[in-house]
Amino acid sequence: MAKPLMAKATAVWLVDNTTISFKQIGDFVGMHELEVQGIADGDVAAGVKGFDPITNNQLTQDEIDAAQDNPLHKLKLKFNPSAAGEEKRRGPRYTPLSKRQDRPNSILWLVKFHPELSDGQIAKLVGTTKPTIQSIRERTHWNISNMQPIDPVALGLCKQSELDMIVQKAAAKKAAEGGVMSDDERRKLVSTEQSLEMDAAPKIPTAIEGLETFSLSDDPEDEKDDEPIVDADSFFNLPKGGSDDEEDEPRP
């Protein structure tokens, strides 16, 4: 659905000059209902001047009257040739200047913990270029020694839902290929919410001296019956003595 030009300013004008519900305005301009309510309360879009959609050939007065009379009516944008192509733009994701220095750290995190993601997916997620990703994969980046892997969601370079979406796509592709995944790979290929809900698998300690016969079973019946019973005397190889009544010979 096409959105009006200057959507937030249009929402400000509709809130100030009409009695249309917040949900109707939000659906029309592509904003959440609570965000429109924030405009009405003065918490959102403070200082934004309203943009009249009637004089700018985006709405008709009849359409506004119909929306005011019927809370279920959805506003329809009047066709405006100048608005064509404004909703979808091609090109890399825009990253603010203050966060561009953090992109290499986020790329290193994605390459380390999600190596199944393609260069195109990473470039689209954090707004970078494929040569930069390739240099970090091969550890030939000029600043690789000073870089630390940091979650791009924590840096504000992408949303958690966006990261989960591309991870799920990678999981579906891996399943379609029929490859066998280890537990670590399986946790990497699921979303964060699904990974946190998984139970940790018990691990048996290995390569530790004295635990060669370690068993998780508590059932004594599982033990071998053919093992000889060793008593203390035979274990220490002590000589067998006589009866308790035998006295020591007197010394000369």
C-alpha cells in the first residue's frame, strides 16, 4: 500500500484538524497507533509542522468526512504521480555516522557466530559492502587486530527480528541441503528466542584421569557380575597370619 509524502507531518495535521481515530491515521501513514497517540500527547514529533494532505493532493475532504463518520473506514490515498517509487528505495541500508565505526565489530560477530550467513545477507543487515566482509572473513582487514566481536543488535545496527529472520532462512536452507548439524551448529541456526528455550544437553566429562569407567547409571544391576571381589589382604598382598590365639615366640 502506498504511503503519503511526509507521513509524520501528515499524521500531525490529521491529529490537529480532524477527529479521525489514531488507528485510522496510523494505518494511513504507516505508523503504530501508540505512536500517533504520542503525537497527540506531544511526546512524538515535537516541533514538526503539519502537512495538509488536502491542499497537497493526497486526500479529499469527502474521504476525511467518511473516516470521521465511520471508525472502521480506511483512508485511501489519492493518486499522486510524484509519490510513485517513494516507498521502496534500492541501495544499502543507511547507517548513522556515529555508528559506522562499529560496523566492523558487528561484521566480525556475525562471521564468528553465524558463518552460514552469506556476504549479501550480512551486507543487507548492517549496511556494508562485500569486500569489507570478505576482508574480515580472511582476517586481512587493516584494523583486524583491534576489532572485537559485538552483537549488531546491541549496537543498534539492526533489529532482533531482522537478525532472527535471516538466521531462520539459513536454517531452512541448511535443512533443505540435508546436512548433518552438530548441537552448536543447530543452536546457531535458530533464532535467539528458540535458542534460549532449549534445554542444555548433559555432557559427560572425558579425557580426565580416573573417570575412564565413569557411568551416569545408578542401577547396581548394570555393573558386571564377573568382576572378582578383592579383599583388603589380597589387595595389599599381605601374608596370611595364624589364629588369634597363637602367641609370639619368646625372644632369646
